[in-house]
Amino acid sequence: MALNRDFVGRTYEASATYEVCRVKIKEFADAIGDDNPIYHDKEAAVAAGHPDVVAPPTFPIVFSLSGASEALSDPDLGLNYAMVVHGEQRFEYQRPVYPGDELLCTSTITEIRDAGRNEFLTLRSDVTSTTGELVCRTYNTIVERGGAA
Amino acid sequence: MAEPRYEEVAVGTRLPRLTHVLRRGDLVIYAGASGDFNPIHWSERAAAQAGLPTVIAHGMLTLGVALRAVTEWAGREAVLECGARFAAAVPVPDTDEGVEIVADGIVAEKLGEGRVRVDLTVRCAGEKVLARPRAMVRLS
């Protein structure tokens, strides 16, 4: 089913902030097979010039869709989640993510288009700290396979 | 290993190759760590219903693994931007051997102010699985 183009331009704010913790950073680093001590050991991270362990570059995928999940499951959008695969992902960092960061994610649907038999939906998410500082920006494109058929 | 310095790298400088084996269990671990529980990454039945040959790796798992080639070369804090398009699925059979991800990086452009663009080539079973996998990093 074609996605509802009326959703382009809509913005969604996560209902709660995401609080980053050391345990989650370690779990995520383990999952990508990364044993770099700056992800696992505060002392090693401090020795490398960080205030604490630091999150791997792709870590914001854990929370960056939290604002948009409600929109993506809205029946009016018409997204068949069973046919969804990840199409593209980019991250732009203002600074690394650290434990104790309380991050708010605001997502905007920037584009919905079809290519061949597939529908493509792109979200831009601004990840900000509690002081309003932009920490990183993520761009996420999901593909609904066969959605445009 | 000492981190590379901007003056010492040139367009064409190669990063050390990274290889990493993925097995079914790794997809379950990544699902838990990332919160992406899409069943095409762990259920043979769900994968078949989505028209896939078998369970596939999360694109972000492949990208997360591949970017280690960059962070091991330049350091985590060096990464200013990164991303990729998920061009081909990475099928992960339910075997002891699993599948091997191979990531090769090359300095593609020097952008000034210590910044360089690294282009990766990420293969699985000889096939490129990511399109335009890149990172912009700041070197000292």
C-alpha cells in the first residue's frame, strides 16, 4: 500500500528523554564486537581524554527513532511493518555521547517517495541535551518492500 | 598504534582491513542491544514472509562493525559524520561458520582543518553490501 504523503513535514517529539548509561554502552559495543576499552572501562576512557566511557558512533540508533515510533505505527500512514527493511542511515555528530546524557529526540518526516516497487520514508532526528544543545543529528531511511506495487 | 596525523595521510592512504564473523546469535544480541526486534533478523518464518531467502543481519550491525575499521584507525572521537545505504542484505545462515564481514577503508579526500573523508568497501561473501559507506573524521 502506498504511504500517506500527508505525513511529510510532520514533526514528533519523544515522550521522554533517553538517559545514557555505561551498561547500555558496553552492551552495544559488545554487540558490534568492539572491545575498545574506551567503551568498556571508565579509567581507560579518561586516560584517552574523555570524561567517561564514550558511546560508539552508531549508538544513537538505540533511541533516535523513539520520537517517531508512534507516527510509524499510525494506521493513517499505511506502513506495513512486516515488509520494512532499513534503507539508509547517517549520523552527524556535534560531540560524542556519554553516560549521564539525557537526550531528547525530535524527528521530522522529511520525504516519502517511491522507487520501483518500494516506498522510501526518510526521517531526520535532532538529538538534543536537556540544555537544548544539539548533540547529533541522524538521518534514517526505511524501505517498505513492495509498498508501491 | 599511534593515531594518524593529518599531515601524514594522503588521498589513497589505506586503513587496516577489518574482518568480523556474524552468526545467528550475534543478531539476537544486536537486537537486544539496539532495541530493533524486527523478526526478519531472527525468525526464518518472518524472513520468508518478507520475501527474503533467510534471516538477514541488521543493516546497522553491519555498519557498526564496519565503522570499527575507522575508529580503530583514527579513534572514536575523530568521527564527525558516518553513514551508508544498505544496498544488499547480509544473509546469516544458522551455521557454526556464520558469515564474514570484510571492511576496507581508504582516505578519499582531504577536506582541510584536519578533516578527511574515509570511504569504506564492505563485503560479505565477495559482494558489496553497503553503498557509499563513509565517515568524515578529524585527525590531529
